[in-house]
Amino acid sequence: MKMNITHCKLSKKVQGRLLDYFVAEVTARTAADLLGINRNSVTLFYRKIRTVIAWHLSQEAEELFAGEVELDESYFGGRRKGKRGRGAGGKVAVFGILKRHGKVYTQIIEDTKTDTLMPIIRWKIKPDSIVFTDCYRSYNALDVSEFEHMRINHSTHFADNKYNHINGIENFWNQAKRVLRKYNGIPKETFPLFLKECEFRFNYGTPKEQLNMLKKWCW
């Protein structure tokens, strides 16, 4: 899937500058101001980039993770009073699977129950892999599954040792929320595209590597 630039009113030069700005995490408003063009044109161009990213990541999702894999869930949404974390109202729940020293995969979920998480785990991870989780009860089924299950109790330790931890997936959550924070609120209908943008930024290394990949996908 490539962006259809033949019907884009922006010049190839401007499109190239916008790809640079996108990779550099420059917002559409700021990019439009810097280039002296209509903000809506930049917003639409950025949306096309995110759509292309989401499509390519969906193709890669068929690749199974194996070896050492970290699992965790997180909640996205604006700051609100009341309960935080699991069960927080008005938040979007996201399940994350990280192959250590590799890529991350994310999926928006309705809830964090065992019946919701286990099919995703079995679809994405090869049997006999070592899976690392916290002590959330929804992961209890992993104790009697085709996986080797390692737990970390966050109430007493952030890591039992250099091996038993979920620091990798938690690092991704922190990075994703940092990227999304600057948008000051994202509508739920477009949140999946922004989530896949975060996944892309995490999986594709340096800004230069990200830019090269986007040029390959978009042109």
C-alpha cells in the first residue's frame, strides 16, 4: 500500500518536508506554520502517513514472537479524577506484547479478562516461549498453558533480577504516552492510527531509519 501522491495538491518537495517533520514529531499545526500552508492539508497528509503505517504493521502482525516475550496492558486517555490504571473509566485499554530485543505489537481491547487476552497471546506467540507478566489475575491461565510463565510482583519488586522483569513493554508505554501527550486529546475513532504510529516509532529505530522506511512505503 502506497500513498496516492498523484492526487495530492502538495508538491513533492513539500511532501518530503512533511515526512521529515512527521518523523521529528512536529505537530500538523506547527508544520503548517513553518511551511506557510493550510493546516488542514497537513492534517490530512499526516493522516495518510498514519494509515499507511497501520496497514504495513497489520501485514507484519502475522509474524509470531518466540523466545522471551513480555506482556502487559495499559490505559490511554486524558487526565481524569478518580480511579487510575486498571478499571479506570473513560480510558482505552491496550494490550501489548514485546519480543525482547525486538518489536512490540499492540491491540486495543474491550477488557482485560483472561478470555480476551489468551486468544491474542496464542495467536501472536509461539508455544514453549517464555512469557513475562506482572501478577494480574488474568494471566493465571498462563501457569497451565503451553508457555513457560514468569511473574514479577510489582507490589514488592520492579524486577526480581536482571532476567525476570517487564521493563521493555513498560518502556514502550512510557514512550507512547510521551508521543501522544502533545496532541492534547485524541478522538477515539482516530486513536488506533496514533497507537500504530507509536508502535512504528518504537519498532523502527532511529529517526533516519524511520524516514527511510516511510519513503519506501509512501512513494
